[in-house]
Amino acid sequence: MDPVSEFRPDPTWVKEVTAACRGRVLVRAPLNHFTTFKIGGPADAIIIPVDQDDLITVIRLLKRLATPWMVLGRGSNLLVLDGGYNGAMINLAQAANQLVITPGSNREEFFMEAGAGVPLCRALRITVAEGLTGLEFTTGIPGSVGGAVIMNAGTRDGRIEDVTEEVTFLTKEETMASKIKKDLCFQYRHLAVDSDEMVVSATFKLKKGTPDLVRKTVKAAMDYRKQTQPKAWPSAGSVFKNPPGMSAGALIDQAGLKGTRIGDAQVSEKHANFIVNLGHARAKDVLSLMNKVQRTVKENFGVALEPEIKVIGRS
Ligand code: EPU
């Protein structure tokens, strides 16, 4: 039996979930309000547990009620289909929001433990304020710490795996368990995590830096993004992964696809690896445009582009 097709929320389900959770439960929540693309049908519920105990209670209940669930970070890197998400989305903004910095064994090293629900930009801001170096490469990445870890988020200046010392998971037995760096299976834009496990925090290894230099590096990365990436319209960041040794943006650009439009979804005129939502783009427009880009790049250069954005939900 496929639980995704079987699950149907009814008033009893809503009552049970809202009674069990001490935090907020948003029923039939339109996901276009919760994604950076501003696209997507509703989730049956978005659940915002207040702390770890609340989170565990919620997960236990969802399992008992055979409700599919997934974590909704800051909605970046995500394309939610127009039919929405059949199940509950868990937001960790309250249940996993700790940010603790502890000095390492020598005076140069520091460890930052960041909850999965912490915006990555907040973690970066604290390191800049403290003059710590290591997270500058995350400048401008719009997601949460949890999302960045799961995606092994990165730029040309670094990847999350480079700085991650330890990740703590909520296991399928609803206990907390940590894995150290050598036991984490990071790949390009991916961390292998069991589908019934959830990242709840990560510990990053940082170094004492020169505060001025850290600030300057972040500013330069921000300026580069402003110059090269579209900001005027909603998007989900880079749509495709860079094929080994190549740039997806350059390939799409050279294929002459900049400005190509289906409905209100358009290949950005500024950076060809971005699709922008010009107002009322539907997920199906974005998917058609992605297919067109993949087809054209394959025909022109023989390269198969692989999506970086995660597509979820039903059409
Ligand atoms: N390029 C073109 N035409 C374009 C876009 C890019 O010719 O329309 C060329 C650029 O001139 C450059 C090369 O392609 O020579 C690479 O472009 P860019 O420096 O913009 O980097 P990117 O590989 O496209 C990566 C990350 C971005 C990150 C930037 C800057 C990936 C898939 N994307 O982009 O991350 O902001 O580096 O560090 O690795 C994201 O992942 O969502 C994201 C925005």
C-alpha cells in the first residue's frame, strides 16, 4: 500500500494533530507563500513544533496516522507541484533553532552547533560578527542550516561538507543520534539520509579569522551574486547541477536559451541556470521549461543536465 496515495486528511485527523502539537498547525497551507519560487499548491498541513519534545510527539502521531511528512526549510531549492503536498510539512524554525559557539582545544578553532531550522544567513552573520572564518562561501544561500546540510549546499568557494564536523539526526526510533564527519556520506549537492530520519542540527568547524577580511570576503561574494544572479523575480536558485568540469549556466546560455519563456516561467536573462517566476508561473510551466532546457542542451552539447532543485508534490 502506498501511504502517499492512501492518506486523506479529514476533520478527525486535523483535530488529533492540532491537539497533540503545542506549536502552530496551518491546515491546507498554500505553499506558494512558503517557497522562494512563490509556486505550489497547498500542503495538507504545515506543523511548527515548539521544541524537540513537541517534534517527537508530532512525528510519533504522524506515523501512527500513516501521514506522509517531510521537512520544509525556508522553501528555497524547491519546486512544489500545483496539486500541492499530500501530507504534513514540518517546520523546524522553533524546535531546532539553537546557535552555540564553543572554543576548540586550541585558541584557533571554534565549533558552531546550529539547529536545522536556523537560517543559514543567520549562522553566517554571527560568524562575521565574531570574526570567525569558514562559512563565507555560504553568502547569499537562502536556505536553512538543515536544508544546506541535506543538499550539501555550496558555491564555487566551498561546500557544506568542508566545514561539517558532526550532524545530529532524529532517528526512526525517535531518538537523537549523531554522526561524525567520517560517517557522513556527502556527495555533490547531496547527503545520504534515510527517508524516515531528520537532520536536527549540525556542528561546523570554524577558525579564528581576521574580522576585516571575513567581512570583505562576504561583501565580495554578495556583490558577485548581485551582479550575476537575478533578484527582481522569485526563483529557486540554480536549477541544474553543474556537470563535472562544466557550468550548467554557460551551457544553457550558449544554447541560446536565455529569455525562453513558458507561461510565466522564464530562463533568466541574467543567469541562464536560473528560472524566474514572472508573476503567475505554475509548476507545470517550470517543468516544461526545464524539459526544454535539458532537451536543447543535450541536442547541442550531448550533456545531460541533472536538476538541483527538488520537485515534490502531485501535479
Ligand atoms: N555563465 C554564463 N552564462 C550564464 C551564467 C553563467 O556564461 O548565463 C558562466 C559564467 O560567466 C561563469 C560560469 O558560467 O564563467 C559559472 O557561473 P557562476 O560563477 O555564476 O557560477 P555557477 O556555477 O553558475 C555556482 C552555484 C551558485 C552560486 C555561484 C556563485 C551551482 C549549481 N551554483 O553557480 O549557487 O551562487 O556558484 O558562487 O553550483 C545555488 O546553488 O542555488 C546557487 C545559486
